Amino acid sequence: MTGTPLAEPRLDGPAVTETTEYGVALPDVAEVGGRFISRGQLAAQAMYWLAWLAFSRRAILSSGVQREILALGVGAVRLVVSASFLVGLIATFQIAYQLASFSAESMSGTAIGWFTARELAPLVVALLVVARSAAAIAGELASMNANGEIDALRVMGLDPVKYLVTPKVAALLVVLPFLTVLANAGIVAGGWVGNVIFLGFNTSYFLEQFRNAYELRDLFVGLAKSLLFGFVLGVIAADEGLSVHRRFAEIGQAATRSVVYSLIGVLGADTIVNVVFYFIPTFA
Amino acid sequence: MPDALAVEGLTGPAGGPIVFDVSLTVPNGASHLVLGPIHSGKSMVMRHIVGLEVAESGTIEVDGERFDARGEPEVVTRRMRTRIGVVFEGSALISRIGIVENVELPLLEHTDASPEEARSAARELLVEVGMNADEDVVPERLPRGARRRVALARALALRPAVLLLDEPTLGLDAHTAAELDDTIVRIQESRGFGVLIFSHEVRHAFGRVQEISVMEEGRIVAQGTRDALDASRHPVVERLLHRRGRR
């Protein structure tokens, strides 16, 4: 007695975007739609569990958040400080070069004050965290999926979003504003070095120019943006990791996609915020 | 007294079945082995039993409560899962947290235990399966056999009616595998749950299982006690059991 021939092996999970030698191939419209829906669902679940976490005394989730803060935040401090210092230096030279034709190089301290808190610091931090951690988040979740760890959680009646995604997103919401404050300091320090040491302005003049342009309100707007960026990159990276279904070969592809789509997500969110602030100035 | 587990007419997954008309029972305190070559559909049967796959047809009865294998509301599926303990192939422990945390996770989620009570219960479970519970090391620092024991402790945390073991001794040396078998039998005798083993390793058929289902290409081709299967002339049974069984 022999059994009925087997159906073709079923492919688990959603269609996979092909990763080319040069990066990620463009997905088709249906796939983009499906991806938006799955990310929207994940974002809604993450927000629910973040609210739950804020009021919960369950130590096991809190300890997960602490672990993620150490991994995602503390480890990024040196990178953020050094990179933001260089960004401050680069911005100073670029601004001074552009203003030279108007004999207005002395305004470079003012320009640093204009852009740092609201735009440069949160964006630089988000891009650095994407580069450093998005692939790690996606890779870790993808590897857990391939190992059956996520199935094991489901079988125990444990929600993977609650236990795996929420601690990472919560940690990013804590870490990104903290790193943004550091980046503010780093960029201003780079601007000071550029203005004082290379352009020859004195420190008190630089600080006066900077103080005239830098407003505390800008710092709060930048911190609010960093929260948005942290949420966006956390959800996108986690979604890419969770979309891998029991296939080890997809782990690397998921990590690559997470970096690409997190970058696009952060830049897209920043664009929307800037457009809103431009056309509805009361929000700014 | 109801069976610990009864699967009736299971065909699935929906849309592209891989397993067809699978029926089996696991009485309380008894062990049932699902034996078959790799890719014969054993793991797919297990995934259906725990609700990780949606079936085209069939029912799953756990400890007297019947569930539709075509899908139940999330809250019903969660209730069913608390009555089933699973040790996955490769253990599937959560790699980022320690072994004690792994075992206490279901206790914290599904019981009213305080964190201290859950931790204490998790340590007791680890000791029961023969582990040193003093060090909360991450799973990757343990040998394969020890990881399997931690997964067993986690599966037993909610006092399940039935324990599913997917390739429980795969990759273990003969001595470690025999020790793990003895541990499972000892705990089963003291707690009285049913055990359903999915394996391609014929050695389990010569252990303390009361019933064997032989699978091939998604179907059960022979089912019964060891003695009953000895009389079977099915080529898969011949290949798997008779040839190995000769002494």
C-alpha cells in the first residue's frame, strides 16, 4: 500500500523580495501593499504592548527592555559622539564655503544653531542606529524564526510581539532621544572646533551666534522626531525579521532589507514632518 | 476518563495538504510513537495539533475538550495550548534569556504566580528534569542534551495533559538519549500525562511506547501495538521495524 502522492511542498510565509548582488530588488505593487499592511498591524500591536508595558510590573519584560537598552543604546554612544562631532565639523566647512561668496562665513555658527537641534542631530542619530542596529534586530528575529523559537513562543501562548518586539521598540524610544541629546552636543562641539580653530572666530563670538539661533523649542521638536524615528525603524526592522519563516537562507536577506527599508522609513517620516511643519507653521 | 489527546481525520494544511486523514489517540499515562522517514509529514501533524497550521478538516481533542483543526478563535487556541506541552526539534529555547527565565515565561503569562513564585517553580522544574538550576545561563552555553532537558522543563511548566516530543533524541549520543528517555518516563509515571513522540528514529519503537503509527507520504500506513505491527507486511513497516527488530 502506498499513499497518495504528496502535494508540492508548501512555501511558508509571504513572498520574499529578491536580494540582488547590488542590494534589494524593487518589490511589486501588491507586495508593497502587503508590507504596509503587515507593518501597520505590527505597529498597532507594538503600541498596544508599549502602553501595557508602561503600566505593567512584570519584571521579565522590563528586564528585556534593559537588555535592549544596553545593546542598542550604550553600545552606540561612542559612534554617535564621534560621528556627530565630524558632522558638526563638515557642516561648518560646507556652510562657510557657501556663505563665503556673500562674505558671511561668520554666520556659520548661526547656521549650526538653526539646523542642529531640529534636523541634524535626530536624523544623524537615526541613520547611525539604522546602520548599527537594524540588521541586528532583523537578523536576531529572523534567526529565532528559523530556529523555531517564535513558534515555541506561540505554542506557549506567548505573543512574540509582546516578548520580542516591544522590548526592542521600547528601548529605541528611550535610547534615541538620549543619543540625540549627545549628538546635539557632538555637532555643536564640531561646529565650535571648525569656527574657532579653523575659521579663526573666537569662542565668545561663536557662542553668541549659536545662542541667537538655537532655541529650546527646537530641541524638543528634535527629541519628538527621534521618538518617531525610533518607532519607525524598530517596527520595520522587526517586521523584516518576523517575515522569515523557518528558512535559514533568508536571514541575511532580511537583515539587508531591514537596513534599506528602515533608512527609507526614517527619511520618509522626516520628510512628512518637515512638510507638515512648513505648511502648518503652528505645529512648528 | 477521556484520552489525553485524540486526533480525528486530520487533513492539512488548508490549501495544500501535506498530511491526509490522520487519526490517533494518546490515553492518559500512555505513550504513542509516530514513526516515519524525514519529510513523511510527522512535524506537520504536530504543528496542526498545537494550532500552528490551519487544517482542511479534522478535530483535535485535548483532555476531553474538542477543538476544530480548521481554526478556532485565538482565545480558544490559547486555552488549548496551555494543555499541551511541546519539546521542539532543536529545543527552540529563547536564546537571549537564561534557562530559568525560559522556564518561567509560561508561568508568568498563564498563572497568577508572582515573579518570585514563578522563579522558584522554574528552578524546581529544572531540578526535576535533572538540571542544575543555580546558574541562569543562556541556552547556547549548554550542550544539546541539557538544552533538550530545559525545553522539557518548559513544556511541563503548565502541567499539560499531553506532551509532544518532536525528534526528542535527534543528535544526541546513545547514552545521553537513553538518560533523557529515562527522565521522561520517570516524570510521566509520576504525573500521568500522555506522551506523543514524533521521530524517524526506530529505537523509540523498542522503548516504552504502547502504540505506534507509521507514516509515509503524509498518511498513517500502519497503526497498532508493537506486536500488531510485527504482523504487518507493509513495505515501510518492513523497512523500518522488522529489519531493525531482528536480533
